[in-house]
Amino acid sequence: MEVKTSKERIFEEAAILFREKGYRAASMRDLSDRVGLKPSSFYNHIKSKEEILQKICLENAKKFVDGMKAIKKESDDPLKQLQAVIRLHVDIAIKDRSSVTVFNDEWKHLSEPFLSDFLKMRKRYEKEFSKIIEAGVKKKIFRKLNPSIALFTILTSLRWIHYWYKPKRKIDVKTLENDVINLLVHGISKV
Amino acid sequence: MEVKTSKERIFEEAAILFREKGYRAASMRDLSDRVGLKPSSFYNHIKSKEEILQKICLENAKKFVDGMKAIKKESDDPLKQLQAVIRLHVDIAIKDRSSVTVFNDEWKHLSEPFLSDFLKMRKRYEKEFSKIIEAGVKKKIFRKLNPSIALFTILTSLRWIHYWYKPKRKIDVKTLENDVINLLVHGISKV
């Protein structure tokens, strides 16, 4: 059995708490209660609420950035790259739903310079995503769509999974990935 | 020239203020300042912050519900219905970006019984949307996808337009609608 350190448990519970209450409304008192630590010992592990938010946002951003890098290394084919990126989003959303929700919904509470750094990272990621679309359009593998419209439609289309997915829904991850990829790559229409 | 009543200006400015600051952080003082009304006269028009949120959420919900009704009356063809629903979402998002943003992001601050009513309306709307997808799958016009996965992927894919669209982007509404419809109906891939 995996034994978690107090610090790990704090971050895990924080993600759940921030998801449930929102970052602003969540208090450090709630958090220390949930983890079952006295404030004196709690503050040995963690300095501030924002320290937790920074870590959650940074770690998730890194998952996407590293994933994108690996995908581009793996293949030159825009279609394969796009399929792999969609799979990456589904996998990240499913593996740690709380932390992805906080990353998606609460980043705007970061203070400077973390906010600017975060936005720069996001912009760079979108740029890399956009390059896949542009390459596909150029090679005539993809339809001639406005790249920004295609980028945001696809990116945004993946932002329900972390809210919705629960193991008890009994939809396996492969079906989820395949249906989403199928819909975005080939469309809903059969004709 | 259209002359707006004080009440109309209050609701318009409120939507912008809530979008910019978030509903929680926005104060009635900010709002009366923006509209340029003294508190005494301001409170003749409006009772509470939540009254405004209720109106914004209800009016937007009504636009979607009425739009869906009209679309179902207009045609029986699931493909035509789906295209029309996507167009409806784009149009609503573009026409009043602030109010749609508040509707999308701030509804969770509604108090009871408004919150439950709102969620019921949303559920009914999703049900009507789902029926279009199920009918299309049954008639073999649409691919055999899990209807919930298809529903949420499509619904969510439309939730960037109100953030992103600005007249100065010089993308006309027809291109936007056609590209989004094309992507979701026929997919990004040409092959």
C-alpha cells in the first residue's frame, strides 16, 4: 500500500476542497480539519493557500506541456498528433479530476508573477496545438477551417470530462477516448 | 436612437461587471457608480444583486429553451436540427457576450429555489438536445456514439465563443458558424 506523506495528503485534499467550494471560499481551516492536522503542525507543511494553487496549476500545466512534447517527438503526422493530444486531455482529466478542475477553473486567482507565467505557458501550449492544425490544413489532411476556430472548438470540447467522468458511470476510458476522437476527427454525421 | 431606461442600463452594466469581477466580488456600490446613479435612486430600480443574477440566468435559459422549441417545430431531420442548435448557441454567445458569460459561469451563486429551477431547466434542455442525437443515431444519419459523450462534447465545444468573439477580430459570424458546424458535423479530417 502506498503511504502518503502529510504534505501529499494536504495537496490532495486541497484540490478536492477547492473544487467543491471554489478557491476563494475555501479556508485553510477547512483544509487542516479535513486532513486532520492541528494548525501548528499543518503550517509546518504549507505556507499559504496560494502556494497550493500555484503547485496545482504548475503541475497540471507541466503535464500538458510534457505530453505535447512527447507527442510531437513520436510522430510528424498531424492527424496522429491530434488524436494523441485528445487522448492526452482525456487521460489527464480522468486521472486526477479535482486537480484538473482547479487548474481549469481557479487559475485566475493566481497572483503575479505566477499568473503571467501561467498565461504564457498556456499561450505556448495553444500555439503548439495550433501548429498541428495548421500543418494538417496545409497538407490537406484537415478541412480548410480557420485555425483559431478549430483550435478553440476542439480544446473547449474536452472541458466537460473532469466534471462528468466517474468510475461508476461504467463508461470505459477507451470508449470515451474513441468516441471523442471520432466525433472531432470524423464528425457526428455518417454522410 | 434607442433610449434605454435606468433599469435596462443597470442590467446591462451588471452583466459586464459580473463578467469582469465575478458575481461574488462585484458590489452593488460598483454597479451604482458605473451606472451613475445615487444609491437612493439606484435602489428604486433594483432590490438586490441576486435579483439581477436571477434575471440574467432566466432570460438566457429562456433564449435556449425557446430556440430549441422553434428548431424542433421547423424540422424533423436530426442533422438539420443539430446544425440549427449549433447556430443558436453561436448567435446567443455573440449577441450578448457579458450576459452569456454570467449565465455560464455564475449560475451556481443562485439561491434556492432559483438554483433548483435553473438546474431543472438545464436538464430539460440537455434532454431535448440529447433526443436529437439519439434520433440521428437511430436513423443511422449519425455515427454510433455514446449519446452522453456526443452531447457534452458538442455542448461544451461551444463554450469559448462568448469569451473569444470580438467584432474587431474580423471573423464574420457566418464563417464562425460554418466552421464550427463543419467541424462538429463532418470532423476536422478530410479523409
